[in-house]
Amino acid sequence: MKNKQTYSTEEVRENCIVIVICSKKSDDKQRKLDEIVRLAESTDLNVLASFSQNIKEFNKSTVIGTGKVAEIKEFIDSCEEPVDVVIVDYALTGSQMKNISNALGVRVVDRVGLIIDIFARGAKSSEAKLQVKLAQDRYILPRLSEIQGSSGRFGGAGVGMRGPGETKLELNRRVLENEMDMLKKQIAKIKEQRQVTRRGREKSGIKKIAIVGYTNAGKSSLINVLTKDQIYADDKLFATLDTTSRKLYLGIGQIAVITDTVGFISDLPHELVDAFSSTLEEAKDADLILHVVDVGQGKLIQGTEEFKHNMKVTNDVLDSLNATKERIVVYNKVDTLTKPMLLKENEVLISAKTGKGIDNLLNMIRNKLFLGIE
């Protein structure tokens, strides 16, 4: 009797290399490298190696210079493990992606495509899937011919080729344009429904709190601690994408609605800022914002701690939304601090993991919302 053949259903991790491009004086190579590696790992890629280049004379064809292209090609050809995809930490045009791919003989995904891929994997609710699909279509449309070519050469699967809800990508201009119109209408309906819900909350007098912060700062973990709930949280960038609202009981007759929002990141693709505008509006319409910061990211970048750079990214977006100035800065992961930290007004140290400082935070929230104490 013949042995039955078995097949593994386990998804094989793709191998990648990352290319970091520094085009501005303010770019910190190590910070950019750490972030793009974390982004790659968040989409289950196995990073084999990294390359970097400071751009002085811009190469319109491939962005990076011919010498760097040759160096990377030599690595790919001599590498003991196959390189499935090259991640470029830069927003590439379709022709640049095609030129780099042709030179290296490997599929190429840029920073924007990688982040959209992570969002596509993480979208769970129908609203989030609609928003991600719109972002994906906006990204694909100007790169359509090059992506079609890459799909033919390297197959239609893997990082950069996924769709939300496991739907097949329709690489057709007219189909994409019609689909984008449909998605915009559906998202507009959701925004209308959200506004009706907001008006109901306003009539009830219930205060609104929005939790914001750089991705992976611990926002979902904090809302779990505050509301004693079990919202999904993981140690990955953009682990949660869906807007989640819960009731927060602050004392006798004191109830607020607290909402988790999508995480921020430097150079967030404009396709995603537009697509997630309804999510970010939760921060715009809040009575109070809890700005969660991972103080464990204390590595110095140009003389300033990394978490302060992340804070600036978040504050810049909040200010552009005209979000309320009623904000509490919540320094999370205090258990990782190695030295004392001097706090300013409206700042608090906590650990969502151990519960340290949560009572102090709740008191600050009560004062802000119900007592008007600054």
C-alpha cells in the first residue's frame, strides 16, 4: 500500500533584503534601518541583509547609484538562501521599481507598498477592509503597467501582491477606477453613520477620549487595562487597524467613551492618510486625547531620544487635523526606563504591562473631563 502524500499548510516566510536611502540631512540611517526592518518583520519577512546609501546625485532611473546596484546584485547572486523580494525604504515610481527589479532579477516593493501590505493583512472589520482597498487601488493605479509586469515575472502572491479580505487584485485600469468610486461612496456612508453616532453621544453628554500615538506604543494594551477588556494587541507595527470604542467608567455617574485609533508612523503614505481619514476623525472630535509614547525607545538620534521624534510625528498630524489641545501625554513602558524622568504638566508615567501609574492616569482623566483642572 502506497503512503499517502501529505502537504504542509504552513505559510513559507519569504526572504528579503532591505535598502535604506538617506536623501535628507536630517535622515538618521540607523533609525530608518531599525524601522524598515520592523516593518518587514511585521509582514513576516525574513530579513537576510541590509544596504544603505546617502543620495547626493539623484539617479532618476533607479534612485540608488549603479555601483550600489551592482553590489546588491552580487550579494543576491552569491547568497546561500534565495532572495524573494527587495524592500526599498523610499517611495518609488512604477518605472523605478521596474528598473531596480530588472537590474536585480528580484521582485521589488517600496516603503509605501510595504506599509499598505501590512494594513491589508491587519484589516479585520469591513470598514477597515474598504479603507485599505481604496489605499491599495490609489497606490496601484499610477504603477499599473509595472505591477502587471512584475506579477507576470514573479507570480501574483507574496508581499506587495496581497489584497484585504484575501480578494484577488484586479489589475485593470477601468476596473480600478470604477472600484475606487464605489469604495469612496461606501466609506462616505460609513462616515455619515459615524456622524450620526457622534451626534447621539453629544446629546447624551458622554465625553469622548481618543487614544493616539506612534505605532506599537502600547495603545491597545492601555485601553485593555483601562476598560478591563481584551482588544487584540501584539508586538508588531500596526498590529491593530480597526477603530475600537469602549465605555470607560471613571466613578459614580462618570462615564466616557474611549476610542483606539490607527498608529502613526513617519512618512505615512498619503494614500493611507486619505483612506483612514474617518478613523483619524475620532481624534479630531475627541474631548480629550491620550497621547501614548513608548519611553523604552530612548536611543539618541542626533542628540534627541527616539521617542521624542515619534512624539513630534504624532503631534504634527494631530495639529494638522485641528485636534483638541486637551491632551495627556502617557509615557508607557516605564518598567523599561533605566534613569529617572522629569515630567511636565499633563504628563504621566505608566506601564500598561504591570499597571503602574494607571491610577494616576485615571485621576488626570477625571480632572480634565469633569473638574476642568489643568
